[in-house]
Amino acid sequence: MPEARWKTVILALGWPLVAGTLQGPVHILDRNGKPRPTLKDCVAILEPLDAAVKTPGPRSLLVIRTRDKEFSPRVSLATPGTEVSFPNMDAILHNVFSVTPGNRFDTGHYLPGDAPRVKLVGPGLVKLYCNVHHQMNAFVWVVETPFAQLLEHRQDLRFEQVPPGSYRLRLWHPEAGERTWTVKVEGALTQGSWTLEATLPPVESHKNKFGKDYPPPADETSY
């Protein structure tokens, strides 16, 4: 999607330029045009275009549990080199896999109580699925910037101590996809307002790890 037009309001300028703050409300609109009451699973990523920003190293172990045939959390953030653990909290088998280029992996079937680990290497959005249960999906954004946030329990984004310069702001949600803006941080506070439209299904259609269709959903009730 082409970058949307974006307006900024610079409330204060320093000279010489110093680190600033980017802040503003985020809205997710449902198909009926009404805003969702929560930003659950929404991700905000601020990537430098010409600003001097240090690339972060691997984060501490990321834990994504499988419980009640769901991934928890559904959406996570990581950096290249971060290890991810998948503890099985159910009394059934699971098999987490991803076919995302640069981060392909397959845990194989694993038992209740087991917690296989993988390392995420390439940047970008990693889509996770279970080879046993079609309805299970999760997402990890692997970022090369220190400015990335999950917006759950919030109504806006706020990035502080941002070096002056131009940035690409990415906003993403599983049911809205990704939208980007170019923003410029130059002073104490830069404000904006951003909107996503939730038009995608909660679980996108996908094949299993062998590239084949899953059994009908009714067949999954026993495993």
C-alpha cells in the first residue's frame, strides 16, 4: 500500500536538534466504520530512514505458550537472533511451524509439557501456525529498531528519545494488515493521528507445513 499522507504539528523546536517524542492516537475501524474499543494485537514500528539509530541486539527469551488450542500471546516483538520457546500447556500434541522466508522452521510434534525453541534471524513479520490445528495462528515482528511497541491497553502510540530525522512509521494488525507513513521528528513533540481498517478475516486461509489442506474443522475436536 502506498504511503498515506500525514500531517505533523511541531510544538517545540530546539537548536541544535535534540531527541524528541512522537505521539498520537491510533484507531482501528471495523467494517461498519466504528472504531474498536481496544488496540489489542496492534503493532507500531518506527524505522529510521536518515536518522542515526543504533540497531538493537537479540532480546531475552520470548515465550509463546500453546493453551486451549491458541497461541498466547498472539502477537509479539523480537529482534534478529532472539530465541523463542513454545511451551505446550495443553494435554494434546502441537506442531508449530512457519514458512516465512528467512525464518522457516518446524518444531515437529511435541508433547504436553515440552517447550521446543527456535531462533528468529531475519527481520520482518513471521507468521506462526500449528500443523495440527488450522485455527491457531500467531505473529512475531522481528525488528531492527529500538522503537517498536505493542499498543494493547493503550489508545495511542508514544515513542520517546527519538533522534531527529525521517522515519517510516509502520502500523499493523492481524485483521487490518500494514499501513505506513513517513514522519519527521525534529523537536520536543511531534503529533499525529493514524487509522487502520479491519477488513481481513481473523485467521487467514493457509496450508499445513506440507502445503496441503487441513482436515475439516469438525475433525479437530478430538485432538
